[in-house]
Amino acid sequence: MSGPPVDLGPFDPNNTDRDKIMSAGAWVPCRICEEVFLRVRLTARYCNTCSRAFCEGEHGSFAGRGPAVCVQCHRPANRP
Ligand SMILES: [Zn+2]
Ligand SMILES: [Zn+2]
């Protein structure tokens, strides 16, 4: 064994990336890289809003102790 376990499966609503990372300590593909750029970039970060993995810095933010959020969820709130 070298490095953390890796789960390359697709996003599963019944076993979200958050679950995989938190319970298995697994690294999973950034879903934005996967869906938009068709590339695999492993990450152990996940969005607190949608529970999908994202790569830190490029497709989400993990600012200090605040909740992590991916760029897909990090949109301006729907203001009137
Ligand atoms: Zn990414
Ligand atoms: Zn999200």
C-alpha cells in the first residue's frame, strides 16, 4: 500500500464523495474536472453543500475553518 485509497467511481448519491472521503479516507476525482474537462484530478476535499468532491483552489474554496464549497454551489445567492 502506498498513499490513500482511491475511489474512481462515479458520483453516487447514496455514497457521496463526502462519505467516501470521511468514512473511507479515500481520494476521489474532482467532479468538476471530471464533468467539464473530462480529466481525473484526485482530491480529498468535498463541498459541504452538494457533497461532491472538488479540487481545492481551482474548483472550490476551503477557507480556514469555514465550510468548503465548490464553484458550482458558490454562486451569488438568488437576490431579488
Ligand atoms: Zn477540479
Ligand atoms: Zn457543491
